[in-house]
Amino acid sequence: MTEQEIRDAIMSSLHSVAPEIELDEIDPAKPIGPQMDVDSIDFLNVLMSIHEQTGVDIPERDYPKVQTVDDTVAYIAARAS
Amino acid sequence: MAEFRMPSLGADMDAGKLLEWYVKPGDAVQRGDIVALVDTDKAAIEVEIFEGGVIDELLVRPGQTVPVGTPLAHVRSGATGEAAAAAPAEEVTPEEARATKAAPEEAAPEQVAPPPAPAAAQAPLAVVPPHATPAARAQGREVGIDLSDLRGTGRHGVITREDVIAASKPRAQEAPETAPAAPPPVPVPPIPAPGGERLRITPRARRLARELGVDPAGVTGTGPDGAITGGDVQKASAPPAPPMPKPTSTPTASTEAVASTHAKPSDERYAAMRRAIAAAMAKSKREIPHYYLGHHIDMEAALTWLEERNLERSLPERILPATLLFRATALAVAEVPEMNGFFLDGRFEPRDAVHMGIGISLRQGGLIAPAILDAQDKGLSALMTSVRDLVGRTRTLQLRSSEMSEATITVTALGDQGVETVFGVIYPPQVALVGFGTVAQRPWAKNGMVGARRVVHVTLSADHRASDGHTGARFLAAIDGRLQHPEEL
């Protein structure tokens, strides 16, 4: 997957969980949670959707590494085949 | 002849507006089929029918608002034999009725592949019957579309009437990428589409489109697989709003700030939801003599067990701490049934099944507490799946009538916000509400030593007409007890 494809997959995952959020307004360098008001269940649903699209599993201990869109792109890019 | 009535989709609902019928007279329906879309003050809800049969007559037109309990349709019970034979021949034949009745998941006869000849049995797709709503099957028959060629856009991939209609139309919209989202004033010339273009649209978007007078066919979907979302419809109906500062997360965020964000379904809807919540909570405070109990629970054993368990599990199998709390509560209800049921007509009616309402806040503001049905029968994994599904659908407003009407007890977990204690208001006619605060490290004395342990404060708001503090205390102790043996959850 290209970096853009990964970014698109992440954005579509965010959109599917919170369709009312304007994706353009999300600062990719800032933590997603406070920007989108997602709780732990939303967060899990986002990770599940990313997992479905990219095949990358994110273990719980790595949750701190996927707090922003940019970090998540880097995380997935390093692991996606 | 049975009557299908406007269901009560929660204590705060007096009336509902019928938005859409998914069935028409002559359609055979199964218990549990989604037959109509009903708008409440909170959300558009897909309403299931609780008795199978054949739709005889629709009594309420789309757009009409009627009180709870008003008959919406006449349903002839028993689609087989005489009842079905009596059906108007042009609408449903006994064979169709029987076929549908006998095999709920199967398409009408003409959509089912012919019995495979020994030599030609290589069509594996055709033997998997498409899962479709009754209306979709009927529409398919009408326009001669084979449902097995379609991909459903309904929940769980169910083929809806819209899917069939969309598939039967020439491709209606092939908007250039650069076009603004405004609906084209003139229909785009149809472009032949061999595969058929299906309109993928969320229920909320469909509703908004109706409210705002937007033709969904002219809206570019930005959702998954190009689905049209509520936001797309709103954008199509108005020039893009300037970015608004995000409302603060405090409940006192000003109404203007909340109302002006485009994330909100509509100002009126938000106001209606606030009124509905106010009505239910005022009724609760007026009529229910609440008593309140609080209890601190040491979560160290449960969380240590859960972390080890999650370590070796892939994402879909991972369990959140909140699910442990829900599971422990469901099991504790079995020990203390006085917490589970309804207070109706001056007396408490306990229920065996635990339909656990979960308080879910909406990002746009407001609150819905849909139920996980039969939570007592769901193990941790099944419960986690249900919670994820329910939260996801609640926040995208795709709920079903049974989830809105049947909760026997409500649990609210406000832990993500960092509060320590919930002081709950019972949702009538229920008799108890369990509140969990944040699980956090606290100084905790154990075996004569003080150490840092993760602790949660659980509270019970209960109806004094149905139980007393002693019973409530047993209930909280039972939740605690369950959480000390997480491997048995």
C-alpha cells in the first residue's frame, strides 16, 4: 500500500465511525480522540476498520503509537505488506 | 387479523412519525422483519414486526404522525394454507407466501436458481439466497431484477428496496469529481451501466434528504464505498458552513455552539431530543422515589486478567474493560432479580431476560440508551461484539425498535470522561440504573497495607417502590464479587 492509500483507509475508517465529522478539519498531527470526541469503543471500531482495510493488527501496547493520523499512517506503513 | 401498532420506542415517546413503509399489502413478513421506518424525537428507527403473516392493509401513510399504540397496519396471521390462499392473487400467490414463510432468507421463487441439473451445478453463488427485505423481494419481482446480482446496502448487507430500485434505473449520476456537491438542477443524462448503480445512503442521510428536499441521486457520497452520508446531504443542501469551533465537552456547552455545528442532524431534532430527555427524566424524578448506593470495587484482578487475555487476541477479539462491567452486572442481575423489570400500574413486574440498556452519548449532543437484548446469555466476547455494534449504530443513528423499547435495566459508564461517580436518574418504567465512573488508580488498603490499585466507583439508583437499600446493597456486592473472579465472567 502507498502512504496515500493508507491515509485514505484511515480517513474512511474515521468517517465510518463518526460520519458527522468533517475530515478536512482534523489536524493529522494532533491526537484524534479529543478532536473527534471518540470514546474507547469508537476508537476500537476505528482500529477494527483500519485492520480490515490494511490487514495490520495493532496490539494494545501500541495504542500510544496510533494517537494521531500521521502517527497511524507511519505505524501502518511500517507493517503493511 | 392482527394489528401492527405504533410501538413505544422508549418512555420519552408519545407519538411517532411514519417515514417509510418497507412493505405493501400482500407482502409476506416474518417475525423480526423490518417493515417500516419511524421517526421519533431522537432518531429514525427501523421498526420490526413481531408477528409473521401477510400485510393486509396499511392504515397510516408516510408523513403521518400518530400516537403510540395506533394501528399502523392489518396483518393476516399465518401466511400458509387458507390465509394465504385468500390473499389477492395478483399480489401474492400461495406458493410465494409459502416459499417466503418456509424459508425466510430465501428470495421469491423466480429469484432462486432452478434446481441444479447434475451437470450444471457449478453456480455456488446462486444457491446462497440473497438476504433481502420483503419490500426488496417484491420490488425485484415487479421490475424483474434478480436479487442475487445485487449487493445490499442495508444493515448486515441486507438488500433493501432502494437497492433494487437503484439497480433497475439507469446510472443516474456520474458527477465529475470537481463538481460542487450541489444537486444538479437537471438530471444527468443516463449512462448505460451494465452492473447497475446502487444508491448507497445511510438512514440518516435519507431522512435529511427528505427534510431538506435534496435528491440523493445528485449527491456525491463520501462515506465508505461512496455511501451518501448525512454530512453529504447537508453539504448538498447548503453552501459549506465555515469551520466552527468545536463545542467543549462540558454538558453546559452553549446551545448555539452545539446547534450551529453541521455535525448536528438539525436544530429542531436536537431541541426535540432535549425535550424528550427532559420529559422522561422529569417523569422519573416526579414519580420514582429514588434511593442511591455507592460502592468501590477493586478492579486490579479483573484488569490484570483482561490485559493478559487481550495480549494474545487479535483486534476483533479484544475486550474493553467496560464490557467486564456490563457482564458482571448482567450476572449480578440473575442473583438479585429485583433490579430487573418494569414498574407498571402500581406494581413491579420482574423480567427474566436482561435487556441491558446502555447509555450512549451522541457526539452531536444528546443521549440514547438502546438495549443489548438477552445480555444474560452473552459471554464476554459476544457481549463485546454487541456493545461495539450497538455503539457504532447508535452514533450513526441506525437503531431498531426492539433495542429502543425493551431495556429492563440501564447501565451507564462515563469512565472515558474521567468522572469518579455517576448519580443516575432511572429511565422509567425501569427500576434501576447502574453507573460506573472512571477506573483509576487510588490508594487502597488491603491486608493491612496501603497500595495503589485500580478502582472503580459503582453506584446504584433504584426505585424504592420495587426494592430497598438492603437489596440494592446485595446487588452491588454481587457485581463486586463477579469482578473478583474475572475468569468466570
